[in-house]
Amino acid sequence: AQWIRGFLRIAVAAGTPRHVTLHVIRHSWASWHYCVHRDLKRLKEEGAWESLEMANRYAHLAPTGMAPEIEQFWGRRA
């Protein structure tokens, strides 16, 4: 698919290691999202998962104290 080729071009240009795949990024995003919002229903909707079970499978627990760093990375706080 064209979007995969686009991702690969961007990843190569950014120097992203080959083991960092879209699947890895989706797990990281889900974990970070849950860490910041603590809302599984919101994660399901914003991540476009079909079930809460699937969203829960992607979201791994991150320490609550990471939330400010995640938001800073996302550009939400200075």
C-alpha cells in the first residue's frame, strides 16, 4: 500500500531503526494514550479498534508519572 511506502520513506529519512514498525508504534501510542487519559473507551474510539478487548490488548501499562513527559513529546505542554 502507498501509505506503507510513505511510512518507510519517512522512517529511513529519520534514521528509525528497522525493528521500529507500524505495529510497534501503534502499541506505543496506545500505551501512551492510556497513560495520559486513563480512558479505555476513548482509546478504542481514537485508535479505531473494534472492541475494548482489542484496545486493552494494545495498551500496556506505563507509569502514571510518565504522563507529563508524553504530553510534552506530543507538544501539549511546554
